Amino acid sequence: MRGGPAALLVLEDGSVFRGTAFGATGEGFGEAVFNTGMSGYQEVLTDPSYAGQVVAMTAPEQGNYGTNAQDAESGRVHVSGFVVREVARRASSWRATGSLADELARARVVGVEGVDTRRLTLRLRDRGAMRCGLSTVDLDAGSLLERVRSHPAMEGADLAKDVSTQAPYPASDLTGPATPELGTVYRVAAYDFGLKRNILRRLAAAGIEATVVPATTPAAEVRSGGFDGVFLSNGPGDPAATTYGIAACRDLIGTLPVFGICLGHQLLGLALGGRTYKLPFGHRGANQPVKDLRTGRVEVTSHNHGFAVDPSGWASVANVAETAFGRAELSHWNLNDGTLEGLRCLDVQAISVQYHPEAAPGPHDARYLFDEFRALMAAA
């Protein structure tokens, strides 16, 4: 532990962790979660799905390779706080243009190092993700705990509209033009519930030209826009509270091909008449094994979610559910805990996965899903 200002982290169950601050000083409140990735801290910091969360990294050292503009998944840091065992002060990479500490300082987000992150992770695994607060200002554990317990919980939180774009824009502004090498370039409306930039890159690489639209965009506006398909992005908060997203998805199913990732998968499940539920501590990392039942292939996948679709929300036989829009194959399953990871509608053109096929960070095993989305539009 180095000589920064003293910092205090308190969980809502009364657990206390002390360390020193790096990045900004001040306070941060949110849901305490952990990420098991060995690298990818900049993508984690800038992933809008982490809005309202304090993230602890299980790998003991962070910041080794610095930060750069290319690895950011959005235009700013979204985490409410960042907790590590040790932070590297000097970046060792030819790509680095800044340090992890500098990134947090610019964003006015408190980082805490010197924390026993193994103890913290075990507490969250045993008792579940929970509210927390970290502070360099209030170092009295009792006082901080009282404020933590008054902070809103993640269940019932509608956060997508807070991180969404406020106006439509062409994805090509960020990615360049979609590749024409695959033939027809398809046009899609990409709902921004907390959209990661690498999703737009993978869409462009699959010959798909995306127009990013605000989270609250009515379905009628999309239907009249001349699009070939609809993409539902990842994002933060409770999917059941994202009522505008559920309504838009319900109105679009059967009119245009739909592809959802993460929160988009949950919104599709809810629009099909299913249910969602909160996982005890969620999936956050780059090494979750997921089996595609259609091929029997096991993919190593990148995840960031605290909610999941409840497969018992539908009557099903042999992994085919009867939904509000016909049959849907319960197509992908997590081999660690049996969580439903994918849906393939059989009577309408819609697919979704709970995990992140675009990775960033993570493996590339599931990139084929962007080609499946393209094939849906080609068949429409």
C-alpha cells in the first residue's frame, strides 16, 4: 500500500475494508460487484453497463499497461468506484497514453488500493452483491454504513436512459463505414441502452450499418425508418424497470429481425412474456463457459450482468418454450450455474444472448452471432 489519502470501503452488511485512494478523492456509492478478468480494466471502467456499481477486480495488480483512446468502450468512465489490490503507477505499453490513476482522476472517480480483494470477493460470493460506499472524506465506518443503507438498491433501478445517447447518430462516426465485402450492407436501428463501441465495430465488420438511437425511441419511429433490422444493446439497471425498452421490443417483434445482447436479451425475454430475476452475485469476467445446444459447442465468453432471464417463466418441452410470440428455443446455457444464456425464436425472426459476443475484453468464440443476425435479415 502506498502513501495516498486514507480510504474507507463499507458494505451494507457492515463489512469494513480500508486502503488508500488513487485517482480522485471524494466518495462513491453503488452496488459492490467483482470482475474476474485478468486484464481489460479500461473496458470495464468505460462500459456503461457498470453504471451505478463499485467494481472490485480479482486479479491482484491493475493498470500495468496504462490507458488509451482505442480501448474505451464509451466516451467516459461509468463505474461509481474502483477497488484493487495494487495499482501500477507506471504504464508499460507502447499503446499507453495515460495511467489508470489519471483516467480515474479525470473522471472524478475514487479508486482504492491496498484492499484484500480476495476477502472482499468471498464476501460478495457468499452474501451476494450489495450496496456499498467508499470515501476519503468520511472515515467513520458507522457513519458511512448509515448512508450506504439509505442508497437505492439495484433492483427496480431504471438506469439505461441515463447512459443512452440523447439523439440518433450514425455508427460510422465511430467505426467508419460497414464493410461491403459480404455483399448487401444491411441497415439496423441500434437501441442504445448502454451500448459498447466494440458492438458497433463488430456490426460494421459483418456488413451491417447501424444508426444508434436513444433508449426511449418509440417502435413506430424505427418501423418508419427504412431499417432492415433492430439491435438491442447491453446496459445497466434492472431489466424489468426498463419498461420503454420492453414495450419497443414487443412492438417490433415480428415486423423486423431482432438481435439482443445482455440487457437486450433480457428485454427480448420480457417482451416474449417471460420473467427476469436477480442473480446472487452475477457474472462479470471473460471466462464463462456457455454451451450452444444446437451445435454442442462450448464457448468461452465475456459477461457483465447481474440479472438473468428465468426459463421457468414459460412452459417448455425439450428446451423449446411457448412464448407470447410463438416457439422459442432456449438455445444457450451457462455450464457454471445453469443460467439461461440465449434465445432463438422459431416463429419470428429474433435471437439473443446474455453474454457479450463482441468481447472487449474477452475471447472471440461467439463472433458468429453477428453473422447469424446478418443471415436473419437476408432471409427476411
